[in-house]
Amino acid sequence: MAHLSLELGHPYLEDFEARTERLEEHLSDVRFWADAARASTVRRLGLNRPGSAPVF
């Protein structure tokens, strides 16, 4: 697997302007999915820590 794209939501400008807690809550909700993808990549590729690039 050369690339894995994991979409974890669609934050809008209003989400960033509203309050930090809103984004923290969302990231907490989707953390399971990000952790599962990371663990699978580590297991399959034998990497200690796969690279990641957040896109906003």
C-alpha cells in the first residue's frame, strides 16, 4: 500500500471560528478510525510510524 487516504470529516470555517471544543469533540469521535488505519498500516508494512499529512 503506497497511499492511504482517510477522510474524517468536513470542518467548515464556522467550525474553526465557533470554538476549539467543537473540533476537539469531532477529532475525539473519529480517533478510533484514524488509530485503526494507522495500526493496520504499521502491521502490514512493518513501519514504526507511518507518515501522515493533515489537509484542511
